Amino acid sequence: MPSPSRSPGESRVRLLPTETPFPVHVTPDRPTAERAVACEIAELVRSKSRTVLGFATGSTMCGVYAELVRLVREEGLDLSGVVAFNLDEYLGIPAADPRSFRSFMRHALFDYVNVPEDAIHIPDPELARFDPAGYGLRYEETIRAAGGLDLQLLGLGRNAHIAFNEPGSAADSRTRVVELDDVTRRVAESNGTAGFAVGSAPTRAVTMGIATILEARRLRVLAFGEEKAQAVAATVFGPRTADVPASLLQGHADVEVWVDTAAAAGLAPGVGES
Ligand code: GLP
């Protein structure tokens, strides 16, 4: 649980009072959640000489990364001891393409902070395409050799996917090449952040598996907006099932979910209303 002193905005956070499988923080707006999560990351980084962080892409993460950049620029946060691993990447999109997750991470974070270049790991779609099994094993081994993920950030797909673990992904799945769900492709084609024209979203990706993600010591899930409300409700209250990949996070020892009022709409009447 976060301490009340963690973030200036956190006094406005409401915790669900009841029997959720993990803490769910409902905030009146996105920035409150973004600042709180960035602040937790900063505290973790300051407490260790080396921190292994798992990063996620997607519009959900933009505010968290903007806050990390601010902490580096204005409050002297030093990310030189961070080892970074990203969750996933599209296959068939060149690294330099603005729609690649590598480009996203550069523009959202890595170009503005001092994570060492050789400590940034983003799944390589070309290597994954030519040797999917071997590449998956090597990515996992690199994470293990770094000491394992101290904290993994996660967004939610509308179908409750985490990374690119689409519905049907097994709890023991590992880093691998996957086929993308139609829902995911349609969202990528209608969402300004992803930038794909209709019919042009990639069909495959390389992604950490559910088991890989569950090995992270802390998991922090963020979801904003009414379009995520159903996925959030299924993640928190639904049965633990591969049909709802994020529900497989239930049972992890240290997972916390941060949602705004709109994304909390399916949790309980009145939750998040101040
Ligand atoms: C992609 C990523 C996910 C991310 C999701 C949500 O599918 N693979 O890791 O959680 O997008 O995107 P957004 O934050 O734009 O809603």
C-alpha cells in the first residue's frame, strides 16, 4: 500500500473498501494516478543502486513517463542505475518507424532521461521473427541475469490483454510471438497514439508472457477512461481465467491497480465519486 505521503495528490485517492483481490486506487483524474505511480518508481530507484524496471507502451503510460521526465529534470532523479525491459513490440514494423514501440519509448521517455543506452531492452521483432523460440528464451534470460523485474508497469487492452497476451493466453506463457486479436488491431487502427490506418495494423507481435510478468516483484496496472471500465471490472471481480488475461494477475503478492473514475464505473455504484 502506498504511504499517504507518497504524492501530493494522493489525499484525493479513494481505496475500494472491500474484498478486492488487490488494492484498487480510484482517482478523480488521470494525473493523480500518474503522479503517484511515477513517485513510487522514483522512490524505488532512489532506494537502490540498480533498479530493474519493466515499461509498457500505450497512451495510458504517457503521463507517467512525462512525470518521470519532470522528476529527472526538476528534482534531480537519476535513472543511470535503471535497467529497462519493455513488454512487447510489433512484428513487421521497422524499429525506426514512428509506430514501433521502440519509437514510442524514445519519444515518451528514453530520449529525455539518463537510462544508459545499453541498459534499454525492447523486444527485437526481427530477431523474434527469425527465431521465435530462441529469442523468447534469450529475452527471459536477460531479465533473469539482470536480477528480475523490480516493478512492471502494465496497461490494459479493452479486451483485458496485458502486454500482447490476448484472451486465451495461458498463465504459464512465456516470451513468444503471438497473433494479435481483432479487437487489439481495430483499436490500433482507431487510436491516434498507435497511428495505423484502417486495415494496416500488424497481425503479430512479440510479447513477454503472463508467467514472465507474474515474476516481477511489483505490478502496477493503470487504466483510464470508460472504454476500459469493462476490462477493469473483469480483472478485479471476474473469475481468474485465460479469457481475461489481466485476471491472471489475481494472486500476485504485490499488484496494485490505478484507475480514474470513468474506468472504475463497472466496479461498484458510487465508487470513485467524491
Ligand atoms: C497495447 C500494448 C499494451 C497496452 C495497450 C493499451 O496493446 N501492447 O501493453 O496496455 O496497448 O493501450 P492504451 O494505453 O493506448 O489504451
